[in-house]
Amino acid sequence: MPNNILVLGTFAAVGWAAVSALPSPRQPEPRTIAPASVIAQPSHIHHTNAGPNVLETSRPPVPLVRSTKVIAAPAAPIELPNEAIESLKQDDLEKKAAKLAVEMDGYKRVTIVGKTNSGAWRAKAYRGATEVLLVVDGAGRVSTD
């Protein structure tokens, strides 16, 4: 046991001597920057009398320009005749009723595709994992396309 302590002490002393013998890290010297008048006018900088700490520029700096989005003023609301508004409301109600009729028939993930010329609604739905195209007539009867 005493030998182990002696060996450990020897290693510590040799390590300390090695670390203290290393040169200390140099601190970097502070750099000076040329005055703004010299940087803004590059013709005054000559390579022969410019020191190592002078920034040399060949052009003035380019300003940072951020693009801005132009937001257009909202357009005036479109005035629809009362008949057109009522027709849109009626179509919306019929569309919801057609979707509900398909869902009540046992189909899932129902999407109304559009209205046919005869006034029936076309729908896409799933029965299990199978996609099915359907038609819902004005009376609410669901049939495959």
C-alpha cells in the first residue's frame, strides 16, 4: 500500500512539472479598424503606406434591403341578388342533406363531388376500405354510380 501512494505521488509531481513547463497561451492582440472616412473612400488607401490593421475596400458596402409584401386592400363585397343568395343557401342545404343520406346508408368518409344536370348529387364514400361512387337523388335515395 505505501508503494502505491509513493508511485501515485511521483506521477502527480511529474505531471505538474510537465504542465508548468509548457508556455502560457498567448492572448491575441486587439486589432484596430480604420476610421470610417478611410473605409468609405477607398481611393485614399495606398498599399505602400497602409498598415496591417487597415480594412481595404474596393466598393462601398451594399445596404440591406428587405422585401416587403404589399397587402392589397380588400375588394368591395359583391352584391348578389336575393334570388342568387337563396339559391346558394338551398344548394348548401341540399348538399348537407345528400351527405347525411349517404352517411345514414352506412358509408364513411363521405365527400360530395358535385351536382348533376338532373339535380342529383354525386358523392364519393367508403364502405370499409373500398371507395364507392354514389348518386343521391332529390328524394334522398342513395344508389351506386
